[in-house]
Amino acid sequence: MKKLLTLAALTVGTSFGSVIAMTTTGSSGVDSDAYTVGWAFSISTTISVSALGYYDAGANGLSNSHTVGIYTSTGTLLRSTTVPSGTTGTLTSNYRMTSVTPLILGPGNYVVAGFSNSANDALPFGATMTPATGITLGAKDLYVYGAALTFPTLNANNGTTYGAANFVFTEIPEPSTLLLSFGAFAGVGLKKRLSKRS
């Protein structure tokens, strides 16, 4: 029975592994102003955010540290962290990730944003943004000028994408999915026990 439970746990864990919310391909550029840029997204299932990250254009380390945060669609900051300069952050698909206390997000609309006050770190301006399964992109061109991380309320409305900020998440399976998984393995175990007796 122990083996079956372990196998069930591994199967559920594999089905709901950690993934990066969005990947970018294409051009990048620099801007020397101090600003926060971000993008909106929606989810229809519950997820757990485990890391926040900032774009590392050359995948060779950030010149400056950057604050990254996740907001509700109305501007309430839910979680933030500072991604350090250099190569300290874990590199995931050209983003330097920093672990955070897990943030549970229920179905709804959110914004992820990152702050920059230096032209030393390029941003994926105008890049193609591809969301992970379970993430639906909203406005991809949110920004606001200011001296610190601020909820971005403006839209560029010119086809630009601001994919500087990102996050890593794990989908949390619905209770019914877990019950089905464990029920299936329990059924297999019961069948084995009955066949041993006969």
C-alpha cells in the first residue's frame, strides 16, 4: 500500500510541476527612465506562485537589482521581492528568479510588474510573449513612471510588450482530481490484494 501511495503522490506531483508563467522571443531594448512595467493575466484555476523574476537579456547576470511584484487587477500588492544583481537569481528561460513565500492565487485577474531605474538591463520591448498553459494574457503593455515599484496603470497602446517581470507557479489540483488519483491507485491495490487471496 505504501508503494501505491508513493506512486500516486509522484503522479500528481508530475502532473502539476512548477512552470514559468510566460516566455519571450524577439527584440529587446533599453530605456534610462525610472519606471515600472508589467502585464496582466488571468487564471481559471488555483495556482501557487513560488518565485518572481526579472528579464536577463544576455543570460549573463543583471547589472542592477529589480523589484518585482504581483498585484490584483485593482492594484493591491500581494507579494513582492527584489531580484538581486549578478547571477544570484536562478536563471529560468532568460529570467533571474528569486524564491518567495508561496502565494496562492485563486481564479481571477492579476498583474505582474517589475521596476527598473537603469538602462543597463535590457527589456524585451516588443517581444512575442507566450503564456504557459493555464495563464491567459491580458494587456501586455502596462507601465508607469516613478522611483519605485508601483502598480502600472498606463497602456502603451502601440503594439509594444513589456515582458520584464515574470513568475514561476504550480497549479494546485482540485480536491476532486486528487480524490480520483488516489481512488484509482487504491482500486488497483485492492484488486491486487483480492487476487493474492484467490
